[in-house]
Amino acid sequence: MLQLLSLLQTHRFWPGTELSVRLEVSERTLRRDIERLRDLGYDVDATRGVAGGYQLRAGNALPPLLLDDDEAVAIAVGLRTAAAGLVAGMGDTSAQALGKVVALMPPRLRRRMDAVTSQTDLLPWGGRVPLDAGVLGILAQACRDDEALTFTYQAPEAEPTRRRVEPHRLVMLGNRWYLLAYDRVRQDWRSFRVDRVSDPATTGQTFRPREIPGGDAAAYVQAGIRSRPAAHDICVHFRVEPDVVARRVGRWGQVEAAEGGCRLRMQADDLGWPMMILAGVDADFTVEQPAELAEMVKQAGERFVRSSPAT
């Protein structure tokens, strides 16, 4: 049913035989599932005959969404997180979207989503970077449609420039979003911080996607970030097995075995992100560099001690 609905939601005409082959079901089963969708409120037009098939009618009223319990909870958590401000610039929009999605849920799933949203408190992280949701949406659509676009880019300590690129992928690393694209003027791959992008405009010209160097967009963006000078080179010795730290750090740092535990190395412009990593690893550690991070850890520890109830 869900696979059938996902195909019909493209709003193209699907011959019945093609749908049967795609879904690996008999035509009788297909007709039964079409009727079940109609019972749920989906307007599906049917054409009889040898060339017969089905098409989902475009309309203004949306029937209940077909989601299982886990999918409903995933949507609720994702939108609730964004609404809390953890994704900067999307708080109000996410709250509105969450309300609309909940309204489309069948009563049972609506109660499940209501429980998740009403019984969860989230606090925004101060290290977030302002992000224009409209800009992000245009970039994502251009990536999906393989459509060239132009935008103004504000590089650090430089005059704004107008870029013409072939967008390929959006990558989120730490608390920042990046666009991986092929720069047509410079004839090379570039990664652009989305918070420095303004006035994006699609050109209406599609392109044939190029092969991303190494085949991994996230790895390419991360390698490019590492090659640039960062404000802080971070080195922390943890007294725990390397895999414990690696699971927490993911792609944002390198973890190597060391005497008595392991050593984490990473670069960051903002020390708030490594502070969150240190707090999230349940193990003793020593900040070897930089001194600013060691001082932040010391001040935070003293503050926690002062805030602890007297025993």
C-alpha cells in the first residue's frame, strides 16, 4: 500500500500492468489496494481497457497520511527539534509544519505524535549558525532537479561574488550546512557555507551530474574543511577505548589509540561544538590543546560544582 501510494503521488498516469510489475503483485491485488486507498480518501482515477491504468487526482483536500508508528514518531521528533530552534531560522516554520502534519494523522497516530511533542522539552544550542530556510529550500530543490543556479557568496574577508554552479549535494557537518557544487566559472569543485549564500536563483538549465571526487559528498566537504585554517586545533586524551569516542565524534574528528586510552584530534572555529562532544563521552579526559578549551572545561566544572546541592 505504501509503495503504491508513493508511486501514485508522482501524479503521473501508471498503466495497471506496469504497477503490478513494479509492486510484484497480481492485478487483482492491485485493484483491491486501489479501493483501500479510495476508502482512506485518496482520489484515484481509473481507466479501463487494454491500456488502462491509474492516476492520483490532484486536489486541495489531503486525506490522512499513511504512516506507521515509528514513522510518525520520527516526523514528530524531527520537526519538534527544528521548532525548538536547534535548526536556526526554521523555528516558526517547523512549528507550523508540525501542526499541519499532526492534523492529517489518523486519531491513533495523532495521539502518539501529540505525546512525543507535548512531553519533550528541548533547549537550543548557543553555537548554532543563522540559516535562511528559503535559501536552503532553493538549494535542495536545485540539487534534486540537477538545475544550475546562481547566488551571491560572501567569503571571509572578501567582497561578495556572484557564483554560477552545478549544485550536487547538501551536507551538514557539526552545526553548519554546506553546498557541494561544481563552479562553472572556476571549473572546479567547491563547497559553500549555506549561511553565507544569498539571493539564490535557478536558471532553468539542467545539467548532467558529474562524478563527485571520491564518490562521497560528505567526505569531500569534510576534507576541504580540514585543509582550511581553523581557529582551533583540538587534541584531547580520553581514558577510554577508541570506539567509545569514535561513536560520539563520527566524521568530525579523528580518534587514534593511545597509552591508557585514545586521543581525539579535530579542528573547529567554535569551541562550543567540542565542548558538547566532551560532555557527551562518559569518560575522564585531559585537554592537551588548545589552552582556551582547557580553560572552558575548567570554568564549566567549577560552575557545576557550585551548582551542585550541598551534601
